[in-house]
Amino acid sequence: MYGLRVRHAHVARARALPAAVPRAAVSVPAVKPAAAVLSSLSPLQPGPAPARPPASAPPAAEPPGDAEEPQRPHPITAAHRRIFEENARIAALNGAMDQEDFRALRQMNAEYRRAYPEDEQVLQEGYDLIADCLENRTPELVAAAQRFWQEKRASSLRRYVRRHCLSGILP
């Protein structure tokens, strides 16, 4: 993995060229196979000097990051952990909805509402409607579900509200 930077340094130089220079004008030197280079060296002779680019060539851009510093994945922050926990809660809510367990759906939605009061994904009202429809679908709930389905177009629960509350009513 660390040799990847060295082997593909010519790609980084080509990407660093100004937009006015066509990429075809960039010449990439031929590279000898490693076995040929190693066999041409004797233990007593120093290695060949690295090839220098011509004086007219633009300076090579440094690859991002320090070459001596090992690459590490980004750390898990509090924001990452919060998003992961929210996704796990939504998966649990969807599982209760698939099992048509309105009691568990209500309980988990109440916990979700306490933990994520902002409701950026417009889910809490939809889960409440689905739980109510699973328990007992009334004309008032159907009217509320129709309003939700028509107005909350950004909610990913829209199709589930239609399935659980409006099936047989809407075409």
C-alpha cells in the first residue's frame, strides 16, 4: 500500500498540471522492471542516481498528507456515533412496523422522539400514524394519513403510511 504512492507519482504530477496543459503533453518515463534494476547492481556499487525532471517541467505536487506519516481511518466522532444510533433506532422501528407490533412501535417512537426531537427526516409523525392505523383504522386516522401522504413528501415513511393506513382507499 505504501509503495502505491511511489509507483503512481507520475499520476499525481499529471493531475497537478494547470488546466491549459493538455494531459497528452505529459511524458511519463519508462520504468524498468524491478528484477532488471536489481540484477544490474552489484553489492559494491552504489545505486543509480534518481532521474531528474527537465528544467522546463513544472514542479511535482506533493501528495496529500505527509509521506512519512502512516494513513489511518478517520476517528469516530460524537456526530458519527449519533448518526449510527439514529440509524439503529430507525431500523428497530421499521422492524416493529413490519411485524405490525403497534405497541412496540409506539414505545420506540416515544424514545426516538426524546432522543431526536428535531425530527429532520419527518419520521415521528409517520410512525405515530402507522401505529394508530395498525391498532384501529378510523375515518379520522385515514384523513390524517391522507394529509400526511399529500403534504410530507420528504418523508421516507410516506409509502408505509399509504400501505398501512390508506390501502384500499387510494388508487
